[in-house]
Amino acid sequence: MTGSPRPPAPRAPGRALGRVRGGFVLRRVVRFAVSLAVLLVASFAMIHLIPGDPVRASLGPAAPVELVAARREALGLDEPILSQLLSYMRGVFRGDFGTSFLSGEPVGEIIASRLPNTLGLALLATVVALLVAVPLGMWAAIRTENGRNRGTEAAFTSATGTAVAVPEFLYSIALVAVFAIGLGWFPPAGQAGPVSYVLPILSLAISPTAMIARISRAETLRELGTDYVRLARAKRLPAPRLYFRHVLPNTLTATLTVGGLLLSALIAGSVLVEYVFAWPGLGLRIVESITQKDYPVAQGVILVYGAIVLVVNLLVDLLLGVLDPTSELKET
């Protein structure tokens, strides 16, 4: 006589979670690779979609035909499109972004010399925004909890809404007019020591600070309404311990996610701010390359900007998966 069949052994939760996380990471990496391939093709196509001959446009209408033909041959622009694309992709993976039409300098060297200035500005602006916005959002949530202090709520929402709506370059112009030209407290342009960072960082940080503060307030209000907070208050837990040890960590997931996305936006959005302050970064260089029709430089800078945005978004997704494991389970 045979016994009844045994039920299947339960799966080990750790192994199942490992498979979920492995699949989550794999999907993000595949998405990143596809996006990077699209970015490569798009940056290559940019120079070929420009009306007319980009070499002729860069050399000027009076340039001899022989010079234009020689420059096209030297740049490989006389080869078939597919051959140019493959050559371009091979060069990018080797760190070779081409050569400037005007100076003959390798585009990779131009990017390497200016990228640290742009990244430093964006990173500092992001840090300033987070350090100001998170406490500000928490303070506004605590002050306006359960409908209290309507005046504070109206002032907070109006001020942050207005700050988000104003573009960064308008902040740049206003700050230069008031604090550089009017009061003379800061240099109006250029990179001349630590004091020259103040106005560009403020120009980049004001709008993200307002946006993160609004998100921080909403997340804090949600946490303040949870059962564990009510229980902690019933036990008369000290306010600093309640807010900073329990409420703050639970509000940081959404805040840090938005902060990471804003970092990529600040890197890409620093172009006009760098132009206003004559900041020696990629933003100023891309404006100069477009106005001077130096297309390989513009092409390389756009590719680097896009790659940075993709990398930051990938890191934010992976960080969110670590901080909030439920985000992985929602996709399975």
C-alpha cells in the first residue's frame, strides 16, 4: 500500500528573493544597454541629419572644394553610412570621439578636461538641495499636520510651486544682477576659487530644492499618519527620536530617488547656467561648438550627457531596489 503523495517542499525564501533580485538587476542592465545603443545611433545620426554639408558649414562657404574634400576624407565622411556607424561605435568604445573641426584637438581630451567642472557643479547643487529640502519638507509637514497652520501651508506650497516653475537660467541672471553686479559680493563669471561656486550652485539648486521639499513634506505627512507613529506618540517617545530615527528613514526612499533623477537633470540642464557664468564646463563648450558649427564636439558632448543620464538612472533604480525590495516584487 502506497502512502499519500507528499506535498512539495516549500521554497527557501532567501533563494527566491535572490532570483527576484537577479532578474530585477538583469532587466535594468538590459534596459540600460538598449538605451545606450539607441543613444549611440542617435548621436551618430545627428551629424548626418544636419542640412547641407557639415564640413562645408564649418569651413565656410569660401573654402576651396579640394580642402572640403580632403577634410571629408580625413574624417571618414566619404565612406558608406554603415561603415561610418561601425567605425564611430568602435571609436567610442575605445574612448575616441573624433576630432574637432576647428582646433583639430581630440574630442575626448576636450570632454575629459571639462567634464569634472560640470559634474562638480551638479553634485554640489544636488547635495545642497537635499540638505536644505529634506529638513524643510519635514518641518512643513510637522507644522501643517492634521490641517494645522493653514497660513504656513499656503506659504510653503506657493513659494515652492513658484520656485519650481522658474527656469535655472533666470535664477542665474537675477543672482548675477543682485549679488555680483549690484552688491559685488561674488564674481559674475568664471572659475576663480571656492567663492565663484556660490552663484552657479544656487542657480542650479533652487528649483530642485523646492521640488524635493514638496516631496519630503508629502512623504512625512504619510508617515505621520501611520499606526507606528501614533503608537510611538502614545508612548511619549521624544520628538527628536521619533522624527529623525523613525520617520526620516522611511521618507528617504522617494526623496533619494527623486534626488538621483534630479542629479541627471542638473547635469543636462546646466548648459545655460554654465553659459551665463562662463563656467569652463561641458555646457559652455557645447554652446560654443554649436554656434561655431564644430559638430564632432557637439556630438561627443551630447553623447556623454546622455550616457551620464542613463548611468544615473540605472544607479537610482538599483538603489531603489535595495532600499525598497517590494519594488522588485511588483515587476515579477
